[in-house]
Amino acid sequence: MKKILNYTAYSFALLLGLSACEVNRLPETAISDDTFWRSESDLKQAANYLYTWMPGFNTDDNWSDDAIGLSSNGISDGSRLAPSTDGSYNTPYQLIRAANNIIEKAPRATEASAAIIDRYIAEARFFRAFGYFSLVQRYGDVPLILKTLTDDSPELTAAAAPREQVVEQMYQDLDFAASKLPTPTALGTANYGRISNTAALAFKARVALFEGTRAKFHNSGDPVKHLTAAYNAAKAVIDSKQHDLFGNYFNLFQYEGEGRQNRENIMVRQYGVSTTDRVSTHAYYRGSIENGNTNPTKALSDSYVMSDGLPITKSPLYKTPTATIEIFANRDARMIATFMKRGDAQMTTKPIFDVANLSFNKTGYMFRKFANVDDWNTQASLIDRPVLRYAEVLLTYAEARFELDNAISDADLDLTLNRLRARAGVAKLTNAFVTTNGLTMREEIRRERRVELAQEGFRYWDLIRWKIAEVELPKPILGIYFFKSEFPPATVNLTPDNFILVQAANFRKFDPAKDYLWPLPINEISLNPSLKQNPGW
């Protein structure tokens, strides 16, 4: 574990491309750039630095209709302005620079074989694609930088490259990575956490699904090309037989789901294995969940079907709750793994959960994924953050197949979504089931994605690519039904039908003319006049 992320101070200097005078300030024992790139060990040490950009825990779901924090969110409610600077723009370019540096210098490693050199170039190309996807999702057209730059490089004042060109480069990088990286089996336990060939394929599937559905619903680009790429990449992961679903959905996000034995995790941000063998820690449970920096909404709650596979608006199993615990009766088991309910273990100062503290959990709901009492005590959790899961690959396969043909076979549903539903104790989804119950297959595929990947940062981007953010985000943010007999006396805003009203619709907006792309930082446009601000900003 530590071998993957431990790196020397000099690795930072090499990969950030410090100038000669800055390098000369390093201790005399430091190795120069000219002598560093020699062996496999050098390449591995350099590549380790890229893993520090692996995304950690966050509250990005607050941008969507699935969650809200202690206060309103400018992305979610449409109130933000173009920023002067933005780490969402600058940080990916730091990763891209570090990756470009390895791609350029790895061939100098004369003591390493061609296969080893290709492997670490492949890791770098994976991370370069990772950085560019973050940029393209947000900003669309962005500068495409494929080499390390100097102060007088003309690329510093070049115009942004078209979105399609950047995406094509991502595909090339990920195809190279998939062809040169080891399988998860070959990596084994000793190298668990390093990028595998299936990680490259799974990430390509994510990129291509985003681009394909965005092209389809925004009427821009070539949806068939991208959706076909998404389908093929997802199928390649499935056909590899390298991955499978973890048995228990709740434990997937606990210590029981750590390590190589959990074949569902394709790529994770690792933290450590013990208090004495760790790289870093996080306090996501106490710092974000328990204290209300991210809280699930009624909209997310309502999206979970009953165990018969029907939504609450159609299922005969659904009964109007008379207490908070009844909200969870006969529901998709992923709901009780994602939401705290009465009787769940909570924290030392309140061992058993009853109802949420409305001073913090503004919706009256509280997330449960990643909740761990011991971690609450230590505020130093080592639970890994899944970045790519096999479940996402199955969802991508199903959605890409449906969007290509506007249809999906029952066999493909059994291969993908019904495996997830079986784990959740939910009835199978079939074409006959959809027709008989007046459902639509697209909505059920999207619903399945929403609940499977809830609290993992996908919902906002799904609203963007499906072009339904303009419909969903202006809606009011609602919470739980206010059961007066259960909640302590509190001053809360309620709807006429007694649901907690966190943010009214008149305080929320989404402008489809501008909000489907993010604003470029103003300082970047000042530094490079060839950059053009996105429309409407």
C-alpha cells in the first residue's frame, strides 16, 4: 500500500518541472534530472506521484438534486458567478503536466525493458486522460497540451482545442493504457491500487458514455461513435472476467470491502491499512456526513423502488408512512445502506440513530454510506474511496446499449442491471415488466444508476449529459416528512403537505443557455487572450 504512494521530495521537483536554479537548491544528495530516468525503480517512483491526484471524498452531490449541505450551493441553485481563479481548471493541468513529463522522459530509462517503459508511460497516459476528462466535462473546449512547456512555449497563448479533438486524444491515451497495463490478476495483492488494463477500459467507458449521451441529447457531435465506444469498452471489462460484484452493498463501503478480495473495485483512492501503515486519512463521516455538509434529499429518497421493483407511486407494497422507520419498509436494500434509519449505529455521543439533528442535517435525512463509529471517534478514517466500480461498468453497458438501439434485450438486462437489483433484493427488470406497469425503460435504467451510485458524485453530471438539469435543478429542495412526534421541537419551514422545505423553487434556477458549461476563470482569459469565455458567462 505505502509503496504505491510514497515518493521523495525530489519526485515533486522532477514532475512539476522545476527550473534549473530551483533544482540546484535541493540537497547535494539529490539526484539530478539527467541521472534520474534510468531504471524501473525511477519510473515507478515518478509514476507514484500521479496517484496523489486520485480524487478523495467530497460533497459534489450537493451540486445536484440528490443532496444539499448546511447552506445553498451556487452550482445547484444557479447563483454562482464566473470566478477569478478555479482549482477545477488549474489542478487538472498540474496533473497533465506531471503526466507529460513522464511520457517524455521515460524512454531515457536504458536499464528498463521496453515493456516496463511502456507500462509506466501507460499509467501516465491514463492520468493525462483523467485530467482532460475533468476539464472537458466542465468547460468543453480547452487547451490541449501534450508536452511539457517552458515560459516561452507558444501553447501558452494558443486557443482552446475543440472538444471532439480533446476527447479523441483521451481515447488514444486510454487505448494505449489498456494495451500496455497489467491485468488486475497480474498486479496481484502486492500491486493492488495501481492502474490496471481494466481500469483504462472502465474509464474509457465512462468518458464515452458521457460524450455519447451528451451528443445525443444536446444534438451535438456523433452519439453513435461515442456510445459504441462506451458499449465496447464496458463489454471488454465484463468479458475479461477480472471483476465481479461484492456480496454486500453496505459493506462495500466499509473496511470489509477493502483490498484485492473485493473484485468490484476497479480503481480506488487508497488511504492505508492501519494507523501505523497509512499514507493519509480522511474524516468524511464526521466532517461531511454527520455534521451536515452533505444531506440526502426527498428526491433521492423517492427514487428507490419497492422490493417488487415498482416505484412508490405504483407499488401496492407502498403505504404512506406514519413514522420515519416506515419510509424504509419493503424498499430497495440500497436505501437502508445509503440512508441512516432508526436503530442504526451512529456515533459515540449518540450510539443509536433515531432521527437526524435538524441543526445539521437540514433535510431530516442523513447519509449512511461510509459511516463508521470507530472512524467518527478517531476522525482518521482509512476506508478507501472507490473511483471506478464494476457496478458502474454494468450500468454503462446497459445505458449505452439502450441509447444505441432505443431498446435493450432481457438477456442484457440480466447481464447488467438485474445483477445489481438481485444484490439489493429487488425484482427483475424486464421488457414485459416495463410494459405491463406503464414504465419507460430509459427512466428505469436511469433510476438504477441513480440509486446504485448515490453519494458517489455522479448525479450532477448525469443531469448535465441527459440535458435534464434545466428541469430538475430548479425544483425545490425538500426533505423528510416532518413527524412532529419524533423530532425535537424545532423551527423548520414546511410545505403544505408537511415535508421539510430546505430551499424553495423561487431561489433556484438553471439557465440552459449557459449553465451546461462552466465559466472559465477570468484570470486565465487575462493570461491568454486567445481563450474565449463560455457562452453566457
